[in-house]
Amino acid sequence: MAVTLKVSQNMTDFFIKKLPYDLTSNAGLALVGQYLKRLEISSRVDRKFPVGIGGIVNSDILKSYLGLLVQGKNDFDAVEEFRGDDFFTRALDVGTVPSSSTLRQRMDTHSASWFELAGEFKLALLWAKYATAPVDFGALPCGYMAVDWDTFVMNNSGTQKEAVGRTYQGVDGFTPSATYLGSLGYCLELALRPGVQHSALETELNLERVLPMAAKLTPLPLLFRADSGLCSLKIMREVCIQAHALSREVAFIIKWNPRKAPVQAIAGERVAHTNTMWCHQREGKRMCLWTQELNLECVGTQANPARRVLRLIERTIDKHGHALLLPDYELEGWTTTLPQKFTMQDIIDLYKDHATHEQFHSEFKTDMDLERLPSGKFDTNFLVCALAAVAMNILRLIGQNALIGKDAPLRHAAKRRRMKTVMQEIMFKAGRMIKHAGRWVLGLGANDSAHIVFERLYKPCPSGWLPIKLLGESICRCRAFRTLVPPRWQPTQEPS
């Protein structure tokens, strides 16, 4: 039987032609370059880690790799496609784009020495004011600033990388710890850990870094939140030690780990107690709450002692409507040092909000493609994760400043945008670099809906970046001075 195919007359057949001028598909790197300029990578790195005559300076290594990370690329070989890209070098102020082998070798050589640099970059980036306003980290409605800590799994199965081990999810990989400030997903630290390391092991060292950083970035009281993996007296004491050292209010909510708690005995006591107030959530399911005062040495204060909120759920009918022969009991608890003005339900609701950080883990692993790490050496992969936190904060700042306001090219309202959305709407924009009257112009398409936010974000130019007039099309303006040394970053209060 013959089949007749009907060809649409509306589809145009194009001729493929190579143009005599360069285009870029990563115009968003121009905005990334503005944020990198605030970090003063050249002055921070090149003086401390000099190279021989004719060698590629180490600041170019870091800028090039950050330029890859903000595009969702972590493999060292990905740098090869930008070696002849004039826009890449000018947007990020890179003198020479390294080869993949040079990039790998330098990262391996200086990985341990550059750990602290990544922390300095994050603090400088989040401390700065943008459009005369400090960064909005997203405070909780109760007036506290959340500091969320958790671990997640990076699946690196089938590899022989250093420190890869069996994780709690049953796959071979790493279990990095991530700390986020506020509800909008700004990352204070992404610290790589061996796959077999328990979440509570050496976590007090992470707290010694992230809590002082959080205290510098916000004047609000801090609320540290973590799951039952950190249900440890040692961790609780460390939070209180840091609060005392910082002279700041640092409360915590940590999920209780019942371990070998006699659930049936506790349930029997609550059921037999005549003063127990039960809340019937549905037929065959009821719940009760109560508070247990704790006497933990060096935890809490006299005004705000440690206490534990406990919740017991009794089910006599399961969710499918089947009656159970014996009641099923579920016991949960949350240890906290929040003031007594917070009710038991307030404590539970505040911990529920802690689950938002799982979305931030997802952005690292999927949007930024940071799951299978590029190196076989643990220290190098540790540095990759530390720089990925810097890249994530840059993308977060771009997303919050460009994709939230009324001039945002997106249509629906939101409190924050995912990394994938920022990359699609801002980073992966087509543009043409033009030299006119001795100035470099980044031209965007006439129908590009993002040109308004590009222009707005370039208006508060740091010194050395001069705006130019529009040249008949929607453009993002910049002038790159290759030999200019910008003034050293000076915060209102110098962070340590």
C-alpha cells in the first residue's frame, strides 16, 4: 500500500552560512564578570601565588573555571572550547584561557592552598551591596535568619576516585555537607566528604566556619536547623559555644533521633494519661504534642533552656482505610533552644521549612551538573565544590536581581529562581561583540526580552567600567580595561 507524505508549505528550508563575525551564546558571562570584579581575584591570588615569566597567572585559572561552573560545566576538558573565544576572555577579564591539562595541573597543585580563598570569595560576594542595598537572604517570618545544614549524596559509582565509598543511599560516591543562609538558597559552604563519613563526624569544624560567616552577613538572630543526623550533644554544645563567642543569639532546632527509645511504652503512658490532649486529624488517626525540659550541660541559657517538643501519632486505620489489629505509633521530636514564646506547633513548622534546602541540593546536582566530579584526587574535588558554591551564589544574585522584578523576562511571580532558569534566561543568551569608537559593545537581539535587565544590572558600574550610548539596538554596556587595577574591596567592617 503506497503512503503519501504531505509536506508542510509553511516550513522554510534554510541555507547554512558561516558569518564573517563572531557571535556568543553565553552573553550572561558579561554579568558574571561584573560580580567577579568585586572579588578582586587577581590581587588576592597573583601576589600570593606567583608564576614564572610567561606562565598563565593563577587568577586566570580560577576565573576560567568559575566561568565554566556558572554554565553548568565542571569537566576540565570543557575549557578547550573557550580558548579562542574573545568574548569569554574579555567578559571575565582573563588574560589567557588555560588548556584543560594546565587547568587540571594547577588545580591539583594548589588545591589545598586555595580552600580558604573560596571562603573569602563567598564572604566578599555576599557582603557587598548591590544597587546600594545589601543582599536579601530571605529572613524567616519569625524574625530569625535560617542557617540550614545537611548532607547529600553525589553518585560517583564505577570510578576509582580518592575517598569514594558506600554512602547511606547505597551507592558509591561522596557525601558533601552543604550550609545555606536564609530561605533563598545562598550557599555558605559546600564541603566535600568521603562517602563513608557519618554526617555528625567533624561537623563542629564546619560550624566554626559557617556560623561566624553567617553572623557577619546578617544582623538578625540566627536559627541553625539540621536533621537527626546531628542529634548529638557535642554539636549542640558547639552551636552554643559559637553563640557565646560571637555574642549573638544563635538558636537551633535539631530533629531528635529516638535511637532505642521505647516508643510503645511512651505511647502507653500518653494514652493512659487523662490530661493528654489529642487532636483528631482524620478517622482512625490522632496526634498529641508535649514538651520535655532537658538538662543538658553547656546547652542553652537560663532564659532559653534546651527543651524537646515531642509528637506522638496513633493510627488505628491506615491511609487506605484498612482497620489495624493493633494501633500503630509514630514518635518524633525536635530539640531546640528557641524562646518559650514559640509554641510547640511553631517549632514543628519551622523545622518543616528546613526541607526547602533539598531543592538547593538538587540545583547543585542537576542544574549545575555537579554530581560526578572531574578529578581523581580528593583535594581537587574539594576545591571544585568550594568554587561551585561561589558560582551558585553568583547565579543566585543574578537570578534575584534580574528575574524577580517587574522587568523580568519571565511571566510568573516567584520568590527565587532555580539555577536552570537563570542559565536559560540569562546565561545562554545570544550576543554579538562589537568594537565601535574604541569601545567594546555587547549587542543583544532586537527581540531579546532580557535586554532591559541586562542594561539595568550594568548601570551601577564599578570604577573603570564606563557606560556607552545605545547604538541602534538593545545592548549591554561595558568597557574592559586590561591593565586597570580596581580599588581594593573595603567592607564597612573588615571580616576576618
